[in-house]
Amino acid sequence: MLFEPYNLAGIELKNRLIRSATYEKRADIDGFVTDALIEFYKDLAKGGIGLIITGNALVHTSGRSVPQMICIHNDHYIDKLKRLTDAVHRHDGKIVIQLVHGGRQCFPALLGGEKPIAPSEVYDPSTKITPREMTNEEIWETIEAFGDAARRAMYASFDGIQIHGAHGYLVSEFLSPHTNRRKDYWGGDAERRFHFLEETYKAIRKEVGDNYPVLIKMNGDDFVENGLNPEESVKIAKRLKELGIDAIEVSGGMYESGAKTAQLNILKTEQEAYFRNSSGLLKKETDIPVILVGGIRSKAIAEDILEKKDADLISISRPLIREPDLPNKFMAGKEKADCISCNGCMRFQKLDVVKCTQI
């Protein structure tokens, strides 16, 4: 099944393998696409992946969480983003851009010294920062920024967009009872915590129409006390289905939950696919196309996930940093990725670009 074609909301994929959004640190200091970034994506397209999801692309300057990330918060970025999509398409690839606001997981050094903003002033022990609570006006401004970014993505010829609603970034923060402790339209119970994502989705659809693919990456579990759990995530997925979301990529964790999002030392097959229970539950309860990410290293595990209907598509990240041609290798008979899940590639502060540190 892994190498069967799949139609994802009108995007014709040549197989069911997806490159999960992965920060590259290859944009320039102002967030413009560079030749190095284009070459990086060309290698992925030539490597046989069914769909590329870009590294997180910034929708508003108040949400910058890492240096040299792709930016899409201004029309000036469209032309170079179009160069990127054209390069991928010339190599028979498909590409979706991930839209993000970093929320409380931003550092003042990247925000001109300002505090990061968030739904509520909840201290983050991982960053040792207490964010500033967003005003109603800032919330609506950010929602509009997501919509504007989606319009730019369509003009730049991306095949679709993905909302980053996972890993403790802003959308995830509004959904989580741990980080959203508001008592207004934007929080207080599960229905109100969903309003930010709902309004963001509507703003995006207003700009791109009903037929443009809109995906989301979201947590099945926050892995923190009083955080989002799998049962509530299923309820969110059902609400998204009613709105018209085209696919959900299931992940988990946030900065303060430690290495839950990208687990270390995945050396045995039983350690792989650590969000599989969440994706299986979501798949059982909804008929939305489900993408599973999280420690998948073996072709046999990927096939088993598809055959047992725990997901419709398989998403991988760190192995493609080491082997951008891994899909072609799988097709040629390779059984397991070379990635040892050391997370050296994630220590981006010490690296000039995000790369495998083992080769």
C-alpha cells in the first residue's frame, strides 16, 4: 500500500509517504527563500517522496520562534516562494506550506526584546518565560494574518497549506486547557478553546476558497498535566470535519513535555510510531484522511499502519534529513532508515543549517 497513488483533497500523490514539516534553517536572515533551500527541496522531490510539507513558515512577526525560518507574512515573499514551488514541481513533486505562529514558544531575542504572546500568561519551564496574554485585537490580527498567508501560498503555487496546530505553538496553545485559561470567547471550555482555530480556518477559506487543500497538524496528546488528551483531540477532529478540513496529521507534545515530540534512540520496531494509538483512535472515530508522524523508521511498520487502518498516509521527518532519497531506497528494497534518532539535527543553535550530525 505504501507505494500506491493517493488523492489527497485533489493533490495526486504518487505514494503515501509524506515529508513532515521540518525546520531547515536555510532561509536568509529576513526569511526569504535561498538557493540552498531550493536545492534542499529539489533533493527531496527527486528522492521520491509523495508530498513535501515545508518547514514552519511565519505568518506574523510576533510569532518568530527560530532564526532563518521561511517567512510568508508579507507579499514581498511571494516571488521567491514561487521559485521554490516551481523547482519542486519541475521534479514531479508536490509541496504544501506549513503556516505557524510560535506563540509562547518564542524567545524575546527573536522578537526585538518583546515578550512572546499567548492565550494566557502561563509560565513555560522549558524556556523559563512567562508570555503576555493576547488582547482581543491581537487575536483577530493574528487570525487575519493566517488568512493573508494562505492567499500568498496560493499565489506562490503551493499545492495546499497546513495549519500548524501542534507542538505547543499558538494554535495548539488555544486548544490546550493547560495553556489557554481565558474566560472569554477564546477560552473557558472546550468549545471556546476551539474558537481560535475555527476563526483561523474560516479566514483561510475566505482567501483560498473551498477547493484549495487545507490540512492541519495537531496533537493527539500534549503529554503535560491538564493538557489536551486523545479523547478531546477526537472531538476537535470532528469539529474540523464539519468545517471541511482536508486531512489531519497526528503528532504530540510541546516544549515543556520534553522529548515526546521527537523521541530519542528509536532502535527497535516496537519503539516506532509512538503516536499510533492517537491516530488509530482518530481514524476509528472520523473519516478524515489521517497522516501519522512520529518515529516511523521501517518500511514494514509503515505498511502495517496502513493495512490496519491506523492512518491513511505515513509522515517522516528526521530520517529524510539524513537520507532525502529514502522513499526511492524503500521502493528499491531497503527495509529501514539509517537515522538513529540521536536528535543531533535538532540542536539548531549550534548548526549552520539543520543537518544530520552523524555523517
